[in-house]
Amino acid sequence: MKLSEQTVSLLKNFSGINQNIQFKAGNKIQTISAQKNILVSAEVPESFPSDFAIYDLNKMLGVMSLFQDPDLEIGDKTMKIGGKVDYMFADPAMIVSPPEKELVFPDPEGPKSVKNSPDLTSRLTSFKAKKSPYVFVISLIDILSASDFINLSFF
């Protein structure tokens, strides 16, 4: 099995949330932070044949980067990377894993997008006034200028 660039990119992002990950059979990957306050899930083009755990995702990605487009052979206790490196799986009991039950969020209470304008503050204040328990904050200061549009997606 080969991982697409999209999947490798997702795994790099996931490693910033939690260094370890539990892969489940199928095409869905997910992780949760060690504090259990950030949960991320994604569907990927690849389908994993079995469940396995990786203790240090950054280290595994580093080994993969030693090869150009490596083939991954997933076994019972190891993954062979590039046909040369046996990467040992972790004990799933040592991994901080997301809950088995899928979380279901209610429909959003506000607009799907908000234009960056002086009116933005008043719109966001109205969300606070509704005392919604679902608040998502995105820091865009470093990547957006005042002329850009801000799209706030509520899950």
C-alpha cells in the first residue's frame, strides 16, 4: 500500500495534535489530543487492512521520508516501509485514542460565512449573546490581510 500526498499531509497535521495514533481498518483516520480537548477525523483515499498503533507518528513519517514514494506492508506486529525497514507497532493500551462512539454535533446556529468588516464584531457578539455551547475560534492574523474575506465554518 502507498500513502497519497494528501494522507501524508494529514498525518503530519495529526502529529501536531497527538504524537501517537491508532489506525483502524478502513479509510478513516482520527486522533485526539492527550488532553482530550481536540478531536480530528478524516476520510482518506487509502483503506487500511487492519488495526494498528503507532507510538511516534513523526518518527514513522521521518522513516517514510527516507524513501521516494515508499510501499507499506502492514503485518501483525510491524509495518515494512520501502521493503527494507521494519517499523514496530505500539501496544494500543499505550496510545491516547479517540472514543469508539462517533460524536454528533448539532446544526450550526449562525451563518456559514461572514465577510471581514466592521460588522464582524457585532455578528460574533450576537453568537455570544445566544450563549451557544459550541464556540470555534480560528486565528487567522498571520495569513489574512484586512481586505481578505474570512469564512468561518461551524461544524
